[in-house]
Amino acid sequence: MAVVDHGEGNVTRRGFQTEAIHGGAREAGEGMTPVTRGVELATTWRWPDPDAADDLRGAVEPHRFYRRHGNPNVESLEARVAALEGAPRALCVGSGMAANTLALMAVAPEGGAVACQPTVYGEVSTFLKGVGARFGLSLRAARGWDLAHLIEAMAGARALFLELPANPTLDVVDLAAVAREAMVRGVRVVVDATLATPFNLRPLEHGADVVTHSATKYLSGHSDAMGGVIAGDDATVTAAWHLARVMGPTLAPFDAWLIERGLRTLGLRMERVNANAERVAAFLAGHAKVERVAYPTVEGHPSTPEARAPYRGFGGLMGVVPRGGVEGAKRFVRALELFALATSLGGVESLVQFPASMARLTAEERSALGIPEAMVRLAVGCEDVDDLIEDLARALERV
Ligand code: PLP
């Protein structure tokens, strides 16, 4: 996947997990150097000379004189994420929402309409309808998932914001086809690939301009760090970097360190998560007490083969509607032992949640999008899949 130049015409390719362990910049140093990096907590650095400040005027790269402008742990993480996304440059910030809002402001600096797939993470639509509107941004949600509806939403828009796969219905669009249509219209494409991770989908290879992540989820992988990623072309990421410097959503060094540690096992975890989720989805889809399972490998999922083609797997999230309405779903959730009732996803542990209680949607909007009140969202983790299935089977007896 990653191309490595060893010199003298010797070029090789490395796989994802090798790049996850070895990608990015190695700490330079004389003699023996540590294999892993320590956490640099300093907020300020000594200047070598009063004239040194002149060198920093007009700089567009991180520089280590004050933590909001640069930190070795954050820079190291940025290099590793850029390598995994195949991006010229990455910027890491304090949360996934900081990444999404800065990315949108960077691709549409003068404001304008942002076309979106029919449903996106609730805070993104809240931003575009509220704070973002004060900066001239507006939300234009497509009325359907097919190309024609996305093209309709893109008319006159500055940017297109996609979340792949979508949460909690796991809808996926044909990214390459949508990106081609966006390009001819001069619309910049931002893909929040939190649910996919670069292991399952590398959006920049399919025509996206910018990819964002909530690193709080799979990239860190252990539900103990919060961060966000913006990766893409140099000019856009530099624009986001300038915004981050003045708006201040800095990523803390210890969180950067934890996320980078998590990234080293991303390929291992995602292989397991993909396989576990596929087995769990197939089990639930065949269960008499389950009305519907929204997961791309389950028959009847509305995604097309073209839209599914670029994915290695679809990650751990799925929407499940048990029979017996909301009360049945609550009984099911109360009986689960391994799936903790908690928001978020992407940690090694399995979680469950009611998406209807979290979505910023009316009941009519939810039902049009296929998110009934009785839907539960499973975030399947890395446990032994037979144990997860046993837990689900036992809980379904209560429905
Ligand atoms: N994007 C997606 C797809 C998410 O699921 C989330 C959080 O759940 C976010 C962005 C926001 O991330 P954070 O909570 O790190 O700000």
C-alpha cells in the first residue's frame, strides 16, 4: 500500500499494518534513540536568541515554541495518520467535532451551502444550522442516498460533507461517482471516515479532497483519548492549521500519545472488528426475535455493490430492530452483559445505545431515514465473537 523508496531504484510496497507500526517520521537523534516516544508536556520552549522570532513570521508548519503551535507528540501522530491515509498532510486537533468544523471552514472560507448525505452526525448539522451559519455556512441535506439526490443537493454548494459509512444505518454512497460529480461542479468533498478508518476505506484515493476522523473512536481504540484528524492536500490542511492556531482546539500531548499508540494496532483491531461484526450481523439477521439488521453484508441492505466495492469491511457499528417495539428493545438492552449501554464506538469493548435518543431529528425525519425508536445501535468490539453471540442470544430471549 505505502510505497517505500530504499534508494538506487529499489522501491517496495508495504501493507497497512506495517505502515501503522513503522509509518510517519522517526525521531532523529545521535547514537541510541528510544523505540517509542515519551510524552512532551511543556507548554513553552526556550528561545535560542531574541532574533529567532523573525524566523517564525509567516510560518505555515508546526513550530515548537508554544504548545498551541506545535508539539512533538501531535506532529508524530500527524505524520503517522498522513501515511495511513495516503495524504500529503494531516492536522490533529482536540476532538472529532473540532476536525469537522475546521475542515468545513477551511474548504468554504467564504461560507456557502454545504451539501450533506441525508443524515450526518447530529453535531455537524447543529453546527451548520447554528454557529456555522454565522460564518455564512448552511446545511443542504440530500433527500435520498442515490446519486441523483446528492447531485441535486450539490447545486450551487461549496462543499459536500459525507459520513462513511453512515451512522446508524450503515448506508454507503458510491464515493468515486459522487466525487466525480462534485469535481465538475467545483464542490469540495469532505468525508468523515470515522466509522470506516483508513483500514477499511481511504477516501482520498476515491476522489475526496479532505478526510476527517473522530480519533476518539477506532484510531485510538480504547475509549480513553479524545482527538480529531483532518487529512488532505497541503493548502486545505494549512488553512485548517491557521484556524486551529487562532481558535485553539489543541490536541493534548498525552491524548496524542495514546492515539498514536492505538494506531499501531489499528489493522489488527479492524480485522477483528470487521469479522466479529459480520458474524454478529448474520446471526441477528437470522434470529426470529429480530425485525431488521442494518449492516451492508446483510441481505436487503440498500447500499449498491458499486458503493460497497472499495471497502475492506464495514466496521463494528450496526442498527438492530428487535421485535416487541421500544419495550422489547429496552428489555433486550437491559439483559445484555457484555455490551455496555454507553454512547461512542470504536473501543475494543462492545457498546449498545439507542440512536433515536441521540439523533437531532424529529420522529418523522427518523422514520423517513429508517431509524425507528426501537432501533438499538451495536458497536461490536474485539471480544471473542462466540461470547458476543451468546450474550445477544440470551438477551433476545427477554424480548
Ligand atoms: N463524527 C462521527 C461519525 C462521530 O460518530 C462522532 C462522535 O460520535 C464525531 C464525528 C465527533 O467526534 P468527537 O466526539 O471526538 O468530537
